[in-house]
Amino acid sequence: MKIKLVKSLIGSKKDQIATAYALGLRKIGDETTQPDNKATQGKVTKIRHLVEVTEA
């Protein structure tokens, strides 16, 4: 799955920022490809309001 950060991390909770960093997302527009598994889906769910997800 492709994950793209579309909203700023400023003002987000520390655990949400840490989750974005764990996915490799630092700045708006950063995009990463991750395996489609339960762990990744859980991370995406935690920051779903900040990211855009597409199937790769």
C-alpha cells in the first residue's frame, strides 16, 4: 500500500507523530510504500486523518 502524508504533523499528539515517523513520513507530500498487513493497517488507522492511502 502507498501512504502519503497530506496534512501537517504540527499540533498532533506525540504518539501520532511517532507513528508517522515509523512509517517514514516526515513532511507533507512524503510518500512511502509499506506491506499490506495488520501492523501497517493499525498504524494507518491511528493517523488516518493525516494520510491518504492507495493500493500499490
